[in-house]
Amino acid sequence: MSAPIIWIFIPVILGIILWFLPDSRIVVLLGIGIPLVLSLIAWFLPLDSPFVVGNLSFKISSNLTILGRHLILSSNDQPLLIFIYSSLCLWYLCSVVAGSPYKLISYGLLITSLLISAIAVEPFLYAALIIETAILISIPLLNPRKKTPGRGLIRYLVFQTIAMPFILFSGWLLAGVSSSPGELSLSGQAAIFLGLGFIFLLAIFPFNTWIPLLSEETNPSQMSLILWIFPTIGLLFGLYFLDTYSWIRDSNYLLIVLRLSGIITMVSGGVWAAFQKNLKRLIAYAIIMEMGSSLLAISIKGSIGIDLFFGLLLPRTITIFFWAMALTIILGTNSNGQFASIKGFGRKYPFASIVLVLSHFSFVGLPLLAGFPIHMALWVQLGKLSIYYAFWYLIANIGLLTGGIRVLAVLVTSSEKEGFLSLENWSQRIFLSIGILILILLGILPQWITPLLSRLPSMFNHLAK
Amino acid sequence: MVDSLIGTFYLTDLPDCPLIHMINILNWFFLLLTMTASIGLMLSRGWKWILGFLAIQYLGVFWFVQTVWPFSLAIVKLISGIIACLALASSQEGTTSFSKLETSWPQGILFRLFSASIVLLTTLGVAPQVSNWLGINNLHGIWVSLLLMGFGFLQLGITAQPMRVIIALLTLLSGFEIIYSYIETSTLVAALLVVINVGLSLVGLYLLKATDQERP
């Protein structure tokens, strides 16, 4: 048995089987159980060293060879596997509680395992092809009711597909740079192609217009998975490039480009969020800003930057999923998310409204919420680099905060004199209450997630040092 | 200028070998065939014509890929292309036109011809430099590759209709596959590119079915 079989092939097969199962309860149970079991296995089972169960001795190898290429999931990748599969489990729970269609579960499993194979494949350039395959699979997830595809979906498909040729081609150029490191023009060309590929893949400004459009067209639950997993894997893929090629890693230009693109992405997201009148689009702008934060974190030299990057992952994941769940509950199946149509919904959906507002403020980095410790740390580091970056970071966050205050005002304002009336069902109330608790606890006690976060950078050989 | 550019494609110093002359003529033939198919793809409205042109375009891709890849591997490009065309065709039962008229972009044939000619001339001008830069000694292949990528981008720029977008993406990838075949001969890459081509056409099929279901 090898690790890629356990964490890639078995989930793919199970994802396909789940798609054909007619019983929704079994699908939901398996959908939640499979990623949970996979993350527990990643937590407890050692790789490449024998272990004994009863009288039997087992050894899980980290390597699998297919058509001359390798899929490698070593013990350094185990924290990432724990993080991804437990996050997937949380997404399922949030989706099920919010009442999303159960058929989506199989897509989630397929996309996640494919993207893990993108992280595992050697040479890692093949990841671009695997990510593109995952993007194609995500289309039915984003348009499950066979509606006429909107502009957001089409742009998503186009921009993500365009990324692939650029990255593949840059890989070939990078191989050339490795063989003749003195050729500066080749390095520049490779960097340009690589940059173009990642601008499209990571939806960096100005190629992020599809995110708000898609967010408006799609159910928040489905959208949250896509806007969580693709940027996360895309960023990790980008970090592999930095880890592998020292001339990119040590380039001062790269840090400036990352910082500028990060701050522009953040400010553009923040400004649009401040004037937004649609709840669905607001979460999109918040995610765009998170992408900018990640770029800023990577742009900070040394292990601090990488620690900040991984530190952002967990609070972001939890916040996105709870935010999307609250949004799905509040909007139901009919509302388009316009502020005018949700006036006073805070009185009808108090639990969901609280989660919605807290998630929003957590992304802003308000004190005592999940995003606060890490956003504060990032802001401090930016301030050390340059007061201008710190200033623009503040401006961007003020934009998002303004959007959050407007949401709060819309949710609690009601023209009718009606009291509070919770339309959420019991499971939703319980789960939303857990969400509120987690969002606050992660802000007060961030050290609880430190054991996992501190192990995540070990997947990179050079960046973590 | 155009004469001198075309002159770079016409290899006058070929050794006196009939086979090489034959290959040169065939390269020219497939270059013109692919170019005609790509322009036809942009101008046509009937789905049978469009898919016919797409299939011819894949024939061109196959020809230029087989100049560097083994025949058995290169034929996969043609087969996957034909599968993609068939998948798209299966969504078109009972319809004559592939897409509605665009409302927000210039639609005239003259506009399309004009923009196509700009792409044509630009790629013709750039091809020798790209060939030099990449160290690939097949100008016809490079030109066709750039041409297809250019037409792909052009179509992506002037349409928002799902089916047209899918065809534009397939065209763009076809161009990329030609140029990439010169630098990468891995079987796994070929397999994954086939998956992506067929996958894109299936996505097109899915999106087009969705559009049809919503029509009154």
C-alpha cells in the first residue's frame, strides 16, 4: 500500500461511487465520514516506517510510480493532508446543515483528491494539467441545476484554462535556466510566463473579475469550496516553484512584485466591498482580499513570511465555510442577495446573521475573532517593511469593514415592528452556535491551532528554513 | 516585408532530396488547410460547418505534432479532437445555428476578417523570432501554433457564448499543443492533454444542454 493510493485513488473511487448512490442519508454519512477517516489516518499512521496492528505488520510507502512519473506524499505532507481532509469534512457538514444538495459531496471528494495529486506529482509542473482537470470537474458543481451559464462561470473556465499553458511553458523555460543559470534573459522570460500563469490561476488583480460574478450566480456553499480549495492549492503550487528554484526565491524583484500585486488585489477588493450592495458578492471580495493577504505574507522574506502564510490558512478556511453556511441559510433558494431583499433578516435568522457578521469581521481582522491574531501579525510585519504598505493594508481593511457595518445595518433594520423569530432549524442553530464559538475561540486562543500550523511549512525544504 | 517573411518559410537551400521537398510541400499544405479552417471557424454560424472546421484544424494539429512525435502518439491528438467534435455535435440535435447573435460585440464578417488578418500578419511576423528563441527548426509548425493561439485569444475576446468559448479554448490549446510537442514528449503529458481536450468538450456539452433546457 502506498500513500497516494490512500489519499488520492481511494477518495477518487469513493467519490465516483457516491455519485451513483441514490440514498441521500448514506451519501451524507459517507461524505462526512470519508474525509474524517482520511484526516485521522494522516494524523496517526506513519509513512515509510513499519507499524504493527495485531499480528500483522504494515508499511505505507510514500511513493507511487505511474507512466514514469511519481506521486509522492511523504511524512512532511501529512499535516497538509490532515488540514485539507478535515476542512473538506467541515465543508460537508456546513453544506449539509445549510441544506445544499447531497450530490455535490462526490464532486468535492473528486476535486480535493485531484488537487492533492497536483501537490504530490513529480515533476511538479504536471500539477498545472491536474489542476485544469479539477477545474473542468468543478463546472457541474458550480452549475448543478443546469441553468444557462453566467458570465462568472465562463470567465472562471477561461481564466483558469489560460493559466495552464503559461505555467507549462514556463516550466520548460525554468528547466533551461537551471541548466544555464547565467542566462539572464532566459530567467526574465521564464519569470514573465510564470507570473502570467499565476496571475490567472490565483485570480490576482485584474483577472479576478470572475470571483464576484461567480459568487452571485452560484449557491454560496458550492462557491465556498471552489474559492477555498483552488486558491489554497494554487498558492502551494506557487510556493513549490519558490522552494525549487533558488534564483526565484532570492530575487528581490519577486518580493516587490508580490507585495505590489498583493496590496493592489487587497485594496481593489476592499474598495469594492465598501460600496457593495449584494451579500453574495461581499464574500467574494473578502476572499479576493484574503488572496492579497497571502501574497503579502509570501512577500515577507524568511520563515516569518511562510509562517504567516500558513497561519492565514486555517482561520480563513473556517471563516469561509461558516460564512457560506450562514449565507445559504439566510438567502434560502430564492433571494438574489441584494441588500433590499434581506432587510431585517437579522430578526428572522439571528444565529445565521451573527455568524455572517462575525465571519465578515474576522476577515477584517477585528480583535477577538479568528482572523485577528494572524492579520495583526501580518500588519506588524508590513509596517516594519514600509509604512506605505501598512497604510494601504489598513485602507483595504477599512473598505471591508465598511461593507460589514452596512451588512449589519441592513440585517437589523426593519420597517415593521416585529420581534425576533428564529427561522433556522435546530441543527442549524446548534451548528451556527458552534461556529460563533469557534470564531471567537480562535481569536482568543490562537495557540490551539499552533501544533498543526507549525508543522505545515515542513512540506517545503528551503522556504521553511 | 510580407514577401521576405514568407521567404523565410520557403526553404530554398533544401538538399536535393525529393522526400524533403515533399515534406516541405505537405507542411505548406497543412499550414494553409489549418489557417483556412481557423478562419472558417471564426466566420461560420452553422454548427456542422463549425465542427467540420474544428475537425480539420485537429487534422492540422496532428500533422505538425507527428513531425516530432511518434505517429502512434501523435494520432492521439487527432482522435481526441474528433471525439471532442463528436461530443459537441451530440448537443446540437435539432438546431441549425451554434449560437445566437452577440449583442455587445462587432459581429460583421468584415470585422472578423479584419481582426483575423491582424492575427495572421502578427503571427507571421513573430514566428521566425519565436522559432529562433525556442531553437525549433520548423517554421510552419511554429506559425500554425501561434496562429491557432492567436485565433483562440481573438475568439475569447469577442464572444461570451458558452459554445464559442469552448471552441476558442480548444483552438487555443491546439496551438499550445503544437508548440509544446516540440519541447515535451512525455506520454503522461499527452494523456493529460487528451483528458483536458475531451473534458473541455464535455463541459461544453454540459453547458449547452443547460442553455437548451432554459430556452422556452
